[in-house]
Amino acid sequence: MGSTSAVAAAAIAFVGSHFLLSHPLRRPLVGAIGEAAFLGVYSLSAFVTLGWLIVAYIKAPLSAPLWPVGDVLWAMATVLMLIASVLLMGSLIRNPALPTGGRPGAFPDTARGVFAVTRHPMMWSIALWGLCHIAVFPVAKNVILAAAMVILALAGAALQDRKKERLQPELWATWEAQTSYLPFAAIAAGRARLGGFGMHALLGGLVVWLAATWAHIPLSGWAAAIWRWL
């Protein structure tokens, strides 16, 4: 039988190894073993620690919910997960924060669509996923797993800014001037305008949202999002 402490240990290993290999250990390891071998070590570490986290989560017992979950929380999470899906799908095209294998990144001419909302739409999508799952399934093991994803996404986004500022100082400074780390902060400051969402973001996000929330029924045995009321 597993335990909640095992989930916590696996979550710390997963998040901690990601940060260590992505930032302080990356340069010395690449210098010592080369880029290709480093990517192999990084991938193996991610695979092992994520596998450990999944197994620990499955084995850990269900604890009592930390708070009652009613229709209001479910409705809020449903809307936020739709927004998260739009952010995720919109982040897949012309996202200068995505890895480029050493090649120059593709910077949009102006911050539009999801990038007007935040320059880290993928990371905020993951963070919203974690926060929503904490809200509607507040058992100890799920809070730990989802909180790990939130920390990984939001701290990772901040560290990504620092790395890009070092590697692409002029380009990234220009991009930061048009965008914001916090959602809607650039729009509120007048540095970006809400709008310009492509169909890949809006329609793609809707499809992903419908499919992912429906998948809770066969995978977990209970309905999520709008499927709770259909």
C-alpha cells in the first residue's frame, strides 16, 4: 500500500530534477558529456521521476476532502479549464518560448491572441489545470500532484524569462515590453490589446476541452465539466 508521503517524495523528485537539469546543471553537464547525451539524461530523469509520481499517486489511499465541492466550484473550474485549453492550443504556434534546438526563435510581430494575455500561455495553461484540479478534487494526494504541476509551470516560466534574457537579450527585451508574465497585466497596462485569437486557439481549445473533460468518464468513472450537467 502506498502513502501520501510517497507522492510528496516523488513530486519533489520530479520538480526538483527538472529545475536542476534545466538550469544550474545544464551547462556543466552539456560541457562534460555533450548536448545529445545530456538530452538523454534529461529525458531519462523525467521519465523515471514522472513514472514514480504516477505509481505513487495510484497506490496512495484517498483521504477525506479538505473542503466541500459544489456546483459553484465546478462551474468556475469548468470555465477556467476552457480558458486553459485555449491558452494551450494557442501556445503551439509561433511561441518564442518553445525550444528551438539552438536556432533563433520565431517572434510574432505583435503580441496577439494568447500572447497578449501572457507570454507564457502554455505554462499558465498547466497552472490553471493544477489549480482547477485542486479546487474540485481536494484530497491530499491530488493536492500534492496538482500543486507540483503549478509550481513547475509558474516557477519554470519565471526561470525561462531569465534564461531567454541571457541568451536573446535584445529580442526577449522587446518581447517582454509587449507582453506580461501575469495574465492580462500587459493588456491592463496598455502594452497589448485583447483579440486576434486564431482558430487553432479557439476551435482547437474547444475541441481539446470537450475531449479531455469527457475522458474523465471512462478514465476515472465520474463526469467533469459540462458533462456533469448533460
